Amino acid sequence: MNELDEILLLKYLQNNCSEEELAIVNSWMNLSKDNRNRLLEMERIWHSGDKIRFAKESHILRAEKLLYSRIKDIEEKKQNISKSKWLYSTIKYAAAIIILFIGTYFAINYFGFNVTDYEIVSTSKTDPVRQIILPDGTKVWLNHSSILKYPKKFTEKKRVVELEGEAYFEVTKDTKRPFSVQNETLDVQVLGTVFNMNCDKNRQLAEVSLIRGSVKVTGKHDEGMIVLSSGQKAELNKSTKQMHVRTFNTQLDAVWHDGMIPFEDATISEIVSTLQHLYKTEIILSPDIDKSTYSGVIYQKENLDSVLLNLTLAMPIEYTKNEGKIYIKPIKK
């Protein structure tokens, strides 16, 4: 085996190899002194990293171009071809790992580009919703099991953040610096708006729900581009690569961030439909239910009974439960 698989090499450097994989690395290292020296050099470069950073594709391409330029210079100066090939392979391995996985002092100084300092905020399944204020004043609420990555300082021309999971954004308007939320599935671009984005890796659909303003949603794998208006929702199916838009009460997708369910001129039927969506419970309305409309806010509770009890205090209705279903009817006068 003359070359070591890059993925296996990365696992070795991260101390994540199984016993079988570690045996493969040791066998490769024992094949020759050159292999041992190459591995030692890559470990040295790896451990010179100070902390995790992000590298843009343009940086990677630029670094690769500089790589080949430097290697060409080495090959012209060295008469020992085998030695220059060894150096070529070593630097190629190291550059791929360093640029793609960690930003290090070596990468910054050797390749000649700056890597922006980033903040990484993450939440677990049990963490409460977390609010973050970005350097430009934009407010972000991060849902459970989510990760937000953003620069400590935005550039003069753009504001780009990365999201894995779900977040609610209230973007500070700045026409000179567009705001963009990116992940492996979608790219959402805005100037100043309020929207909810869910790009959890474990979900089949990636969604953007626009509450106020306008956004441009672009699939990262040639699925197309859609401009949303308030009250619209973009859904991208990761399997079929199809992106669709539908009209929706988009505020419902953002209830998780503040626990409030807003209504404006809504009938009891519309309110009940919303509660069914949020609590995944079948609610059956009596045909003679009041047709009046209501405006206000309902606070989401841990259980539906608490919400229904509050509704009975504000509306002329009562409810009963039977076999997992809820029945609502008007109060008899």
C-alpha cells in the first residue's frame, strides 16, 4: 500500500481509529522510513493548529494553486526526484487536512491568507432556547440540537453565518451588507427581515418560513432559486431535490422561540386547526360553533389541556375528552 486513505489519516490524527484501522496505519508506516517521516511531519502540522476555524472554497482553491506553485519550484531546485515526490505527497496531504478541517498557524502563514475568527454556539436536546446577538445587532434564537457559526466581526461587504438545525432570525437591515444564512442544503439571502429556518440533518425537508420581509432561497445542489414573500414557506426535499413554495401561517413555525401563538381576526375553527398542528392531537368541533373572530396571543403550554382551559375563559366554548380525541362545543345559554 503506497498511499494512505485521507479519511483514515484524518481519523488517525484525531485519535478516532478503531483497532483494525490503527493496524492499517501501523502497517503503512512500517513499509518504509519515508512513510514514517511523512506521518511524523503530518502530525507536527496537525498539532500546530490553535483552534477550529472555517475555510471558504475560494481559500481552498487559492491554497491549492499556491501549493502546486511551491511544489513546482521545489522540483526545479531538487535533483533528487524521489525526495521531491515525497515532499509533494506530504504537503498535499497536510494542506488538504489543514485547510478543510482546521485553520492553523501553518495554514495562515504558509499559504498567505487570513482565516476569520468565528464564534460557535451550540445547543443540546435538553438545553433551553438560546438567544444570540450578532455583531451587527441581528437577533437569533437557536432551537434545541442546533449549531450557529458566525464571525466575530462582519466584513464591510457581507454578513454570512452558518446554521445546522433550527433558528429564528430578526435581521438588522443593512442595504450595503446583505445577510446570508448558509448550510449544506440551502443558502438564504436577505437585507433585513424576520424568518425561521430549519435545516436539521435528520429531517427530510429543509424549510424556510418567512414571517416578514423577503428572502431569496437557493438550493446548494442546483435545485433552483425562489424569492419568498411574507406568509410563504419554501420546502426543499433532500431526496427528490425538489423545492416548493406554499402559503402558510408561518408564525406557527416560530412558536418555539418565544412560546407565543399569535392570532388576528381568527375564527375558533382556525385557532383549533393551529392547536392540532402544534400538539398533534385530533380536535373535533361541533357544527354549531360560534363564527365570531378573535385577535390576541395564546401562550403555548406543555400540555393542551392548559391551553384549552384558557380558551374557555375567553370564548363561549367548552370541551370534553374521549379516547384520545378532544370535542369542542358552544356553551349552552
